[in-house]
Amino acid sequence: MKRHVFVLVLVFVFLIGTATLIVAETMPVKKANYELASRWTSAKIGKLVFDTSVSPHWLEFSDRFWYSYETSKGRSFFIVDPIRRTKTPVYDNAKMAAMLTKIVLTPYDAQHLPVRTIKFIKKDAAIQFELEVQKDIDVATSKGVIKAGDIGKEKAEKEKAEKEKEKAKEQEKDKEKKDVEKGKEAEKPKEEEAKTKTLGFEYDLTTGKLTLLEDYETSPKKPRWASLSPDEKTAIFARGYNLYMMDADGYAVAQKKADDPKIKEVQLTTDGIEHDSYARDLNDEEKKEYQKDEKNRKDFRVPSIGIVWSKDSRKFSCRRSDERKVSDLWVINSLSNPRPTLETYRYAMPGEENIPQVELLIFDRETKKIVKVKADKFKDQSLFVAMDRMKSIDREKEKSYSQWLSDTSDKIYFTRMSRDLHKLDICLANTETGDVKVLIEERLNTYIDSQPLRIVNNGKEIIFWSERDGWGHYYLYDENGKLKNQIASGEYTCQGIVGIDDKLRILYVNACGREANEDPYFMHLYRVNFDGTGMKLLDPGDTSHSISMNDASKYFVDNFSRVDTTPKAQFRDVMGNLLLELETTDVSALLEAGYKYPEAFKVKADDGITDLYGVMYKPFDFDRNKKYPIIAFVYPGPQTESVTKTFSPRSQNISLAQFGFIIIEVGNRGGNPQRSKWYHNYGYGNLRDYGLADKKRAIEQLAMKYPFIDIDKVGIYGHSGGGFMSTAALLVYPDFFKVAVSSSGNHENNVYNNAWSEKHHGIKEVVDKDGNVKFEYSIEKNSDIAKNLKGHLLIVTGDIDNNVHPANTIRLANALIKANKRFDFFLFPGQRHGYGDMNDYFFWLRADYFCKHLIGDYADNVDMVELNREKEQVGDKKTRR
């Protein structure tokens, strides 16, 4: 009897346990966790973790550099000496706080110093920094305690009096002019006086003395309209449709007073007309801003198009685009005051007969001579000046210049590309005659990608990047375009030159995919000899590395991390020797608050062969015994896959997961260019569907591996190309993908810009018997298969998006309506391709949609309380962050 009872008890326990397991395995998430999600917004995470990388500022007179780094203990500045292998504070924060307090008469402490950046001066023997204070506070000066607003006042009033005196003399000469000026002054609205004063300080690194600079003047802000020559003697700009220049004296005056009569402008061109202009196109918002700078002049100064200087400042090039035959496109800004405005701009769409026609012009600064480069070859070709991006920064003055690649002004390198992107020429032009010599010809049956051209050995050799063997590598040519040798080779991709040692003939390059058993997207730094020998890894470690090398190519700072590791920064020499450990990000507060690292994973593509790499985000209250809906955040490429590779705690996917979702990012064939040319070009000719099978297959594999993934509740979302892809997923696989939120998607690539669509989908060049060239283009659209919709779809756009025009979303809506489909549509007023200050609103809107349709529980109250409770309520009923 007892035995039977015992057996029955065992059976009962077994059944209860089995039932419990069954329930556990099938228990879906039923409650959306808004409270947890609201605790892990980007803004709140920013209060738990601060700087995650080191940005070096290399000094001019040595190989040293300084950097700032912020932690929960405040911001500190450090200087690194590679010879001594030391990292020392630029100043002691506590002592600096005490010195500032004595001068500014406002309390500071070591953790809350207001210094944000510094500048080394006096051959790196001292630093200078600024402090913004209220004008009405007292400050201790050499003349005693005075108001901050009165510091330097005597000098300013003296200068003002001198200006008024000069102005009076000018007006006395011409009474009529004086009356006109008076009228203008009366018309001008009185500018609101600034309430703050910028104080300048100098700190001597040897003596540790801090000095208030009583005659300090803030550096004039560089005008946005100016293209300054490397010798800073000339500024180029556009007025109306034509090109102008002014000398250094005029430029200095213009920075302080845009319409000063002393400014002498020289007009360089007279043939500029609307849509064939030397001025950069401005949208309505930009025009208003420039008008403010220019005192509302009718033809205010604006940036000129495509200005690149020779290194000796004798000449500059201008890349001019004729858009007279290009058709117009429009957006309406409904929020404009006092009434909505129509914004008109030229916009070429794929396959259209009329696209911009480009010419390259060379200007001589002294003679004003203009030479047109004789570059015509391909119909509807594009031209780009080869720029020296490695030597364009003046470290001492902290200014950058656009300079062409050649060391001399008598020749200029440029690239010429056919419209179908199958033909690329590297060309050299004589800047006196405009004659062109082709140095390198590149040809492919898909689009050609390129990297910046480099010259070495005093211009006698050229370094050129190509994917001609299926992988991106560098090749060495002589000055006449004869191939000498391939510098790097193998099944990995070089992704950019970091430094060049011309004397030792060594190239320092970023590359990925070379290290075995690593994520092929992890970037590393290598050194390799010009002749292709001696390839060496300089930054080992199974992480992704970001490099900053000094100009002399002797040292570099290495920032590295993964999605699941703490970021670190190291200092190494160019042999790869570790000189210093610089920083390790403090993540203690983040982890104490409950943060958990996302998980990297690898799956197969739909072909069962190709490896795909991804990242999975789980809720921080994850329960393995629950089933979670899965949402894929997508961007199809081809310029990127939007799969996070480095430590990124502020990702919105972290917040979204907290509602009760598994969020994934995963690549697809045809995505990132950091893989092989085959991988990158997989979607060529099929720009709608190429990545969907891989996304679907990846989710299926994850669901088979992890029982906590609910394969019957699959969501997908993305922006721009991701908006296009997420909608396509619902339409191509309507029984698999159940919910999509698609923002600013290029749903109809036939009305997107011609350059991107023609490049990645392909356009066919057709030559008739008479030699006339035409282009044929056709592409599949989301609207074509709107009838397939079964799931829940939210489509979103900004109403003045001048990148992916709202027509893309509206045409899709039209097709869905005609197919009698229920869907949701949201319009962000006054927003372009990004949603600016409405991004937080969109996050909660998107979250609500997924919670409603994947979990069945969502917030339906009018107020977004998660946003409102983060705003401080102030007395005048206004809110502030």
C-alpha cells in the first residue's frame, strides 16, 4: 500500500513538474514594461557612463598630445609624452578650481570645473581657455573688483569711438549717404544685448600660475560662407550666382561687420546663372541664417561650390554643376510664419535623361585667369578633385583647409566616373592649359567603389585602391600610371590609409577580415611596405579598433571595444609596442544600475554558406522561461548594415528591448562594403528584395537555438533604407513578418535621387548604331506589392524631407488604400530626413505600436508620461529639459 502511494506521489510530482515545464515553455510576455524602458533611455544612460574614447590633440612642437576625459569624478585634461612614456594632468583640478574661485569670485570644485577645451600656446609652454560668466558678476582684476561685463570695456569703447568717428567723416563727405544711413539705422531692430561675457585665461605649465587676460577677445567665428586659402590671404565665396574673393584685410573686417564699406570684393565670374551657379544651393532655413549674418542684404554671401586650393595658395579649383535641365522638386513647410512656404529645388531621379552636368575649372588667384579642364569623355560623367586629406590641418591654428593632392599648383589630380559607374579614370590635368592625361583606367561590370588617391616619393608614385581582385586593396603605380606592384593582397579588405612614411616606404592602413576567428568587421591597423612585404598587425585583440596617428607617422592612439566589452584606449608606437595604457571606461555605475551587455552572434545566410554577424539585445529583467517577441532593426546597405560592433550603451535598441522584446541587428548579403566585392554587390540589380531572405533565415535560426524567442511574433523596423526594407519584409514575407514601423523609407526608388539608386541597383548604358548614348532604368517598388500586406504597418515621414521625399511614403499609402488595406500613417511636421527634437516622441510612438501588436499591452493614455515627467515645470508654465 505504501509502495503504491509512493508511486502515485512520484507520478503526481512528475505530472506537476511536466505541466510546469510546459507552461514555462509556452508562457508569452503579456505585459509591456514601460517603467523599465523609461529607466534606460539614452539621456539617462548618459548620466551613468561618460567618455568612452580618447581623442588626441597632437602638439605642433613635439610628438606629445593632450586629451580630455570625463568620468563621474569630473573632466580632466592630460598630456602624454611618448619619450618619457608618461601621462600627466595638464593641471591639478583642485588647484585650478581654487585659483578660478579667487578670480571669478564664484565657487568651483575639482569635480565641476567649467573648462571644456584648452589651447596650447607659447610653443606649448602654456595653455589658454575660456570661461563664460554672467556679465553682472564681480571679478577680481588687476584694477580691483569690477563687473565681468566691464572687463576690456575701455578698449572696446575706444574702438567703438574710433569707428563712429570714421563713420561720421564718411557721412560728412556725402550728406545724402548720411540720410540714407540714418534711415537704415532706424529700420534696424535693436539687437538684444548679450547677458554673458567670455573671459580668457592663461595658465603657465611651468609655474602653475593662472592669469586673467583682461584684454582677451574671443576669436572671430569663421564665417560659413568663406573658403579660406592655406596662406589665409584670400577668402572665396559666392554672391548671387557668381564667384567673388576678398583679401585678408577684408576678410578680417567681414568677420566683425559684414557690410562694412571698407571691404573690397573682387568679382571672379560673370557667367553664373540660376541652376548653373557658383553658389551652393541653400534651403529656405539656411537662407534665413545667412541673411542674419549678412544684415539682410539682397545678395548675401554664401558658400561657393566645390572649392579646393593648391597647397601654395596660388590656384584653386571649382567643381561647377549645370542643373538647368534638371527637373524641380518641392516640399511645403507648413510651419513657416506667417504662412506656409514652398521650397523648390533641383532633384535628378534615376533613369531620367537630364541630370547635372559637371565641369572642372581652375582659377589663378593673381591673374584671375580661368582654365576649364578638358575632361569630357563619358556621357553624364561625374568629376571629383583628388584631395590631400592627410595634410590639410594647421595644428597651431587649429584650422583645416581643402587642398588638392598635388604638391604644386601646375597640375591637379582628379577622378572621372561614367554614369553607370562601370568606368573610372584617374586623371592628371595641366592647370595652365587644361589638358588631361589618363593615368589609371578601372573597369568593372558592377559599380566601382573608390578610396582617396595618394601620392608618394615627391609625386613620382601613386597609391591607388581597387577591388579588381574581389577584395579592396592598395596598388602602387609610377607617376605615369604604370602598375609597379600590389601592396596588399588576400581575402580581407583595406579600408583607408592612416599614415604614410615616405622615407621608409611604409603604409599604415586600416583593414578588416584578416585575423582568423574574429568578426570580419573588426577593424585593425597594419603596417606594410610599399613593395607588399612585411605586413604586420599593430593593434592585436579580438575587438574593433579606431586609430588616430600623428602627422609624423610615429605614434598612434588606439581606442577599442566590442558590444560586450568595456572600451579601452592605449598608446603605441608604429611597431605596435605598447607605450601607455591611457583609459578604461568606467562602467561601474552602469552595471550597478542593472545594465547587461548585448550578445554578439553568428548565423548563416539563406544560402547556408555565408556567415552573417549580429547583435542581440535582451530585457534586463530577462526570464528564460518566457517567450519574447523578436524585432529586427534593419538597414539593408549597401553602404552599411547598421550592426553595432563597439560599446554603444546609448543605443535606442537597448531601451526598446526593455518593454519585453528581443531586439536583433544582423547583416545580409549585399550589405556592408567591409566584406568581399561579391558580398557587397549581391543585391546589384535587385534593390528591393535582396536582403530579406537572409533576415528571415537569421531569425529562424535564432528561434531554433533559443526557445525564449517567439517565432510567431516577428517585428521589424528601420529608417530610410531601413524604412524601405522593413515595409518590403511585410510585403514579401507576409506570413512571417507580422509588424513593421517604417520611417522615411525610399519605398519607390524611382523617385529617389539618381546617384544612390542607379549605383546600387544598376542602370544600363545603351549605345545606338549612330553612337548616341541613352540609359535605361527600371526597379521594383514596395507599392507594386502593396496587395500582399497582412500584418500591421506604420509608415512615417517628415513633411519637408528633401532627401527621401515624402512622395515615397505617400505613394505607398496610395497603393495600400487602393488595395483596401488597413495601415497606420504618421507625419512629422517641419521635419526633414531626421526628426530632430521629435526623435524622442517617435521612439515612444514606435514602442507603443510594437507593444500593441506584438505583446497586446500598450499605453493608450493621451499624455506620454515618460516624456513629460522628464521635463521640469517652471513658474511661467514653460518647460525645460
